[in-house]
Amino acid sequence: MTVLPPPQLSLSADEARRIALRAQGFVGAPDRRAGVRGVLRALGAVQLDTISVLARSHELIPYARLGAVGRQAVEQAYWSDGHSFEYWSHAACILPVEEWPHFAFRRRARRARGHRWHVLADAERSCAAVLDRLKADGPLTSTELGGAKNGGPWWDWSETKIAVEWLLDTGEVVCTTRRGWKRVYNLAERAVPGELLHDDLDDTECIRRLVAQAGAAMGVATRADLADYHRLKGEEVAAVIDDTGLVPVEVEGWGKPAWADPAALAAPVRGRHRTTLLSPFDSLVWDRPRTERIFGFTHRLEAYTPKAKRVHGYFAMPLLAGGRLVGRVDPAREGRTLIARQVTLDGPKAVQPAADALAEAAGWVGCVEARVERVVPETLREALVGAVKLTHDRR
């Protein structure tokens, strides 16, 4: 049985919530000089997803923190000058290139297993063919390598696609950019800076560094929170937690031991709270148990739920205002109109924040109008429609 050290500090639930918000970049003036790359470094991972309603999730992450930063500037920041790479963290994520050595443990685990989802018919020949093409022709998509599919469902990958994804998993190939949403594969030896291109760190050191990074990105967290951030095992976190520099704390109402980043405890949380719509894949809310514990807010992506069974909508985005989650907006776009298919609000105080968030989001994606359809509760519909119109007119 693991004996935990006594907590060094007791935090109220409200203090923990504000620490988490600041660590994630939602309190205080945003660091515009550091920009999108600064957001990526602070978070340590930005999740990718194919769904694009308001915008793709990796665009929504810096937008939520920085405001209406240009969408092309977001892509440029991620995918130029070798500042980042794509790999498996919380899910498929954009990661700062400095994190490459810390995922050596995962690359080794993939090599030891021998395959991920698909098994190659002739691994040696297929992998050699991909590497030869990349050496000769430079960065290529799977289509340019010979095709990604065999002609069946999306998971019916070609031998070439299986091979290049296997090489990505094991670190011989890397994706540092996308082209038309397709991964562009390159030789790791060409794309990863020489001082980072190594697997010298043992598994324990890799995990220790990732746990410390997750602790800094969350501000305060339980062991389960720390494990979920980069999808580690609880026992892996427990084995290194004492060596991360994170401080044991007790948080009111959490019921479980927690740890805080010393920097997060060094100064009180001050500054303006951001009002914004959040991607369901935002690292502030991607962990449902943590979101429920910190915000008392239960949220689930319903994109894969049959339409008749959806409660809040296809891509309902949590509404953050005043440091709390106060509603949801399910957006859609028709031409240059942003449509709120359904807005669910916690009460009258959420009306103006919802109007502000909708107006800003509409302007960011190039819409000239925002329209509200269904509102829950219906009694707030008239107030929200009026607030959206007034807010839009002021902008």
C-alpha cells in the first residue's frame, strides 16, 4: 500500500478552480507576444479532431485563450519552422517539439508490442519502401506515398498507410505539418532537431517529466487527473510523483489526495476572466470527472449520439464566463451566418456572456450575423435574441 505524504496546504474548492483556470490560460491578460506557440508550450498538448463546425478543435484552443487570433496565423504557428510535432498524448495531439524525448517510453512500448491496430503483411519490405520514398522525395502525404485506403471503410488501410503510421508510432517518421488536413510524413532525422532526436531518457524519467508538465498545465490535480492528461497509468504516476516537484495539497470537497504546481501556489490568482466558447476537446474540460469535480458541470460530446437522443446538440460547446461553466452552445454555419442551433443556459446571468461569446465567435470565423434558434429554458430566448442583436450591433 502506497503511503502518501501529508498535504502541505489546504485549498478551498474555489481556490483550486481559479488555480486551474489560470494554469490553463483563462485568467489574466493573455501573453500575445508568445501567441499560439506560447499556448501550446503552456498546455503541453493540443488535441486534434476531424470535426469542424465553428472551426477545428486545434484552432479553438488558442482562440479560447487569446481571442480572435487569425485562423491562418494559428495554422502557421503550429505547422511551420519545426516548432511542433504530432503524436499520441491525451489522444492524437500537437506537441511542442521539445517534448519529443519525453515520449521515448511510448515509442519503445509500441516497438515492443509490434503493431498497433493493423498488422503488416510484410513489415520489413513495406517499411523499407516508405523510408526509401521519404529519403528520395522528401515529406509526403500517404496519398503521395501510394494511397491510404484499400477501397473499403476508413479503417481499411493500405499496406503503405499501415507502414507509415507504424513508423510514426515508433519514431522513425514524424509529422510536423498537415496539408489539407492530411498528415505530411517526414524522416524524424530530418525534422527533429539533433539535440532532441534521441531516446536516451528511460521510461521512469519520461513519465516523471510528463507528470510534472501535466501538473504545471493543470495547476492542481489528483493522481487520476495527472494520469489522464497524457494517458498514463495511475501506477506510473504514483511511482514518480514524489520526484516531480509537485506539492501535496488538500482540496475542499475533492475527497482524494491532490498535488499542485509550486508556481501556481506562489501568487494569488488575479486578473480578468475570459468569456468564451470551449471546444469539447479543450484540455480544461476534456476529462469529464475533473470537469464535474471542479465546475460541477457534466458535459459529454454528442456528435456520435443518435440525433433523437442528443440533449444539448451535435457539437455543444461549454460556455465559460466569470471562471465558471454557465451553459452550452451548439453552433452551425450557413454561409456568413453563425447559427446557435441550441443554447442551454444555467440562468438569466448567463444571457449576456452567451451573447458576447456568440458575437466574438461569429466575427472570428468571418460571419456577419449570429442567429439563435432553440434556447433552454425557453423563457430566456427573448432576452438572448435581444442581447445577441445588441452585442452584434455594438461590434
